[in-house]
Amino acid sequence: MSQDIILKREIKTETWLIQGEIALANNRPEINCVLQFLHDYPNANSTECSEHLFGDKFGRSVVAERLLNLCRLYGLAESIRGKYTLTEAGKTALNRDHVLVPTDGCWKLCICDEPLLPHPLLTLEAHMEPSAASIGLRKNRHNLKARADKLLKIPQSVKELVGLQEQPIGGGSEVRVDKIELKGERISHQGKPYYIEWNVTDGNVDVKRGKDLIFPHRIEPIRRQQVLKVLLHSEGLLEQWDEQTEILSVAFENTTESERINMKRSVSANKPSVQKLGSFDAMKLHNISISALTELDAKKWAEWRLEKNINMYATHGKYQVWREKALEPFKSWNFTLPDRAELANQFWIEEDQQNQHTWHVIAAHDWNL
């Protein structure tokens, strides 16, 4: 079974209606042609561009000039004394085969407070306000006033989006946030919540909405031993934990039958927290190796395991195998288990002779099997 440790939690979000200028990725073949021209012929003018693109040195130079100025307006090219060259943004746009076109309008954006993700922009979409005709000249005026009264100063977390150029975490094309007005309207988030699943030991961070994987991300993995140490400390179990062997010491009375046989336990972590990344949902650490807390616990445990193994007549050979198997997890302790004769005598004195385990030992001893 996998030894990976996976932590989960819901992503904290805020949704805002804002006014601003956002550059959206768009396929603009006419601009891509100009960018390719400037890549091949740096420091060219509009006349040279017209001749190269349209085969007309002067008749289409106005069109070429307009396209070159559009590239300059979008920050894809720069002009010095009528000579145009690509900017770094222009080179990037040419490589990605799309152009970020600035658009002024109203936007609905959702941001997240999640330190495991590369940036806070979860979703972004254009927002269309209802027209005057649809709401009537006088109808719902009180609703419009109420909305106006709810306008708030944009928080710092939203202001910090300005300058961000990324693909939103929730999907969609690349965007660049150029400008955000000082006031906006905070609205409630709609739809299914987003969750994060962090495979701590592997370094995978998955953003999911329901069962759908929305965004995969990689971060530096953390050693399993280090994570276990932190999680067990949060549950008050660190003093019982041996980091070298990865064994948790427990009292015999506090174990289940399955744990006594398999020497494994699932440990609950009710408030798992790792470093400065906050807390996560309750989870279980599966297949944690366990052993005895004290020598008395070890002796009781070994005796229990021995009796549990006796499921047929305890011949000399079988009894020795069962005895060694019962003692095997507790070799570091200084005690032994009784031989068959001692156990048979003990059962004769203390146990119900009709008990199946008792009978298998006593009978095999009496018959010298």
C-alpha cells in the first residue's frame, strides 16, 4: 500500500465585481503576422512592413502603420523614430501564438487564499450589467441604490492582482490584470466549492471541484519522516514514536484484535498542520507500525499472539513455530514464553479444560505428539 501522505482542505475564496482593465488572450492572426515580421526584420518602418505583408510599398502603408501602432499599444512592440522592434512581451506572444488584448469593463473575479498555489486568481470572467431597458427607468431603483451603498474599498489581496499574468487556477486562457478601480462589490460564491489535495511526500498539489481535477501543480516534496513527526506531535503521540524505525509504542489494552495480529494501526490526525501552510481536514495515517509500550505490554501481547495461533493440536514442531512467531515482534525485550509442558500445566490449573486452545495444548502434551 502507498506510503504517501495526502492532506485535503476546502479553498478559501472571495468573489468580487470590479471595474478595470484586463488583457485577455486572443488569437489575432493579423497581429501575429506583424510580430513575425518584426522578429525577422527588427528596426523596420511601416513602409517596409507594408511591402513585406501586402506587396505594396506605399499604398497600404497606412494599414501597416495602424497594425504596428496596435502592437505598440498592446505592449508588444516599441517605436524609436519610426523604427519598430519587438518587446519581450511581443516575443512571448509570438511563441505562444496568442495576443493579450487589454479590455476595459466590469469583471467578476474569484481569488483564493491558498499558499500552496502559484497565484491567487481562481476564476475571471466578464460581467454584463442589466440594461436600463431591462430593469425599467424607475423599477428596482431601490435595488440599484442598495448595490451602490454596498460598494467597498478593494482589499489589498485584490489590489495585488495588478500586474499578474497567468492562466486562472479554475481554467480558461491566460490573462493579464492591468488596472483595478478602487471600489468594488463583494458577492457570494456560487457553484461547487474548490478543494485542494496535497500529496505531501510526492509534491503533487491538485485543485478539484467535486471529483473533477481542475488544476495540477508541483511543489517541493517533504520527507515522510518529517511529516509524520509533525502530525504525531499534533496528536500528542510524539513521545511514543521512534523516528528511526517508524514504530509507535502503544499499551496492549488499547489495541484491537486486528492490531495485535498485524502490528499495524490507522492513526487519526484531527487537526493536521504542516509548517506555515495552515491546517487541513481531519485525516488518517494508515498502516503505522506499532509495538509494545512497556515490557509488561510486550509479554501480554506475545502470550496473546501465541494462544491466538493455537488452532490445532500443539505438536512439538508446531508449538515451536507458534512460539517463535509470537515472540518475533518483541525480540528487543528480555523475556521468554513458556515451553509446551509449562503452558499445558498452566492451562490445567487455570483454564477451562473444555476450551479449544487449552485442549489442543494439554492433549498434545499428554499424548506426547
